[in-house]
Amino acid sequence: MFERPTGGERAILVHLDLATGQHPQQLEELVELASSAGAEPVAEVRGSRAAPDPRLFIGRGKADELRRAVSEHGADLVLFNHTLTPSQERNLERLLQCRVLDRTGLILDIFAQRARSFEGKLQVELAQLTHLATRLVRGWTHLERQKGGIGLRGPGETQLETDRRLIGGRIRQLRRRLEKVRAQRGQSSRARARADVPVVSLVGYTNAGKSTLFNRLTGAGVYAADQLFATLDPTLRRIEVPGLPGVVLADTVGFIRHLPHDLVAAFQSTLQETRDATLLLHLVDLSHPERESLQEQVDEVLEEIGADGVPQIVVMNKIDAVGASPRIDLDEEGHPARVWLSAATGEGVELLLEAISRRLRPDQAAGWLRLPPAAGGQRAALHRLGAVSEERVDEGGNWWLCVTLPQPRLERILGEVPDGLFQADPPGSETGLPAI
């Protein structure tokens, strides 16, 4: 029997054009995935079939060609740009005498390298074990041995059954831990909701420039690189948006075509930031030749995770690469629908902040507010929210506050609004600022 090797970086890439009517997976993306995982592509094998071969996926003739390529290039890893069944993976490894990894396994390996936070590591391990559980198919010798030794002889259980039982127990443990993390994240989300703090979440195809834009807006120094899945763990930072007292910006993992279902299931707590967002910024790489297709793929993933109903602004990024100018495109109702900018150079970023402000403040209250001396608690609440930009006191001891705040939150703070509470201007003012 063939013992699976534990390492190896020289890889041969395999891609089949299948007549399934779906959008073809591009080999160029597999090259990027392989490089992101640290593999060294040494050859490519391409072909076409009406349908995958049940036993080897690529058919016997193409499998022989692949075996010769493995021998010729001294490759120790074969990467498929498709999802293989456990039996196909086992049969190919027997034939090729090297490790075979499908698209899902490759993405899981990249995620394992990128995970930094405790939550991220738990999610990646859960996804890997869920994927591995389907791969225990008696294809490798170490899984066929029975327990031995004094007191353990007899019917016993095979190593395969032991591994399956241990993996199942670990999966249940990870899910319990992630439930606790999800509950903690839910508490933070509810706290932001109670405080009416809007959350703007960055979404988009991987490598579209989300982390670069996040750093441009927040100065957070999040790792950004020209590679797939450079960012895995979600990061939240507060940003200043004109006319709004406070906005939280969330940078999340990038999406990809045919995102593995194991990842979607494992990353529910991370993707919760996207589902619960007030507004989505959908980044599109203008320089990508298939940007429309990638945009559709992101929309499909958003629908899959239940975030398709969240309002979004499409951010056309990398205008510097295509020679476009920064601008805001409005929809039929006059709301900002698209913003053209460059996250790398910063050109057009101020237009994005303006668009966010216009989308989040249709019910915004802004102007001068008069509070009597007895309303110290309400005054303190407005200051805690950062809603007061200027304050004056008149001869009668009344506070005059220049505030900007969403109308629902203002009503919760002030309660019943007495007549004459709002004035056009504070006494002695010539600013002409509007009253609320």
C-alpha cells in the first residue's frame, strides 16, 4: 500500500474544462492559490471532458500523462482545480505515488497558514477536520491496522474507526467552543446596535484591495499583500465619517469562486459581521479582466450566508490601473450606488466617505439644540456619543449644543420634546445654522 508523504512543494497543476454549463474555473487562479500556499508550480496539465471520470476524475489517458509529468519533473504534489471525491483522491494517489490535493484542500491549507487569532484557528481546524472526515476511506496503510497488545486483542477497532471517532469528538468540542465565541461576538454586536453605531463591512473577491482600503481609512496597519486570502481574521476599527458621530469599519475574509461549504459552515461567527452590517462596501478590482463575473460570485456568496439583503455600495477600486477618474454614481433614487477610487493612492477616498455618510444619514438630525440647566444627564449622554461639535451657555444658564445624531437615537435620549426646545441659532450667533 502507498503511504502518504507528509510534505512537498513542487506541484503540478491540473485543470479540466468541463461541459457543465457553469462558469469555468480558471487555471490562473489555481496558480495564485498554489503560490499563496507556498507551493512551486513546475508544470500544468489541461484537458476537457463532458463529465468527470468516476474513478480518476481525469480519465485513464490523462492520468497516464499526469504520471509521466510527475516523474519527469520530480513533483511531490498534484493540485486539482476541482473538488475530488475521497475515492478519486485515493485512486490518484495510488497511481501517481505522490500526494494529491483538490481545490478545497488547498484553500483550507492557505487558511491554516493565515489564521492568527484564537477564533480563526478554531474555525480553520473545524473546517479541516470536517473535510478530513470524508477522506477516511481505507486508502492508506496506517488506517487499516487494528489495536494490539495485552488486553486489546480480539474484535477491537481498526485505526480507521479510531481516527473517525477521535475526529468526531474533536469536531463536537470545536463547535462548542465556537458557540461561545459566537455568543460573545453577538453581545458586542447587540451593544453596537443599542448604541446605534453603524457597522460598515468590506466585502469582495479575494485580492480586490479590501485590506489596503481598510488601512487607508483607519491607519490600522492590517497585513495587505498581492496574494489570495492575505487577510483571514476579521478586524474592526472606528472611523470618522462626515456628519456621523461614529462608524465601525470591518475588514473580513475575501470570497472566492466556489467557496468550500466546509469553510462557510466553520466561519459562521466571522461571517456574522457581514450579515449584521448596516452597510456593505463591495470592492471590485477594475483591472481584473473578469471583474463582472467575480462580482457575481461575491453576490452569490452573500446570498449563501444570508447577507444579500444588506444595502451595499459598489467600490470600483484600482482606477489608477485603468486610467479612470474618481466619481460617485447615483441610483434611480439619488442614493450613492458606486464609488470609483484607488485604495493604493488614496484618490477618491474622500468621495467614499461622502457616499457612506449619505447612505447612513437619511434620517440624520443636525443643528442647534437648547437644553435647560436641569437636563445635565441628557447633555452628558450627547457628549458621550460624540454628537456635540460645539457648546455655548446663554445668560439664563441654558446649554446650546450643536449636535449631529440619528433622529431615532436623539428621540430616545430626549424623550418627549417640549415646544421651543430647538432654535435656529444660539443667542448672539450669526452663523445661521438650521435648527433640528
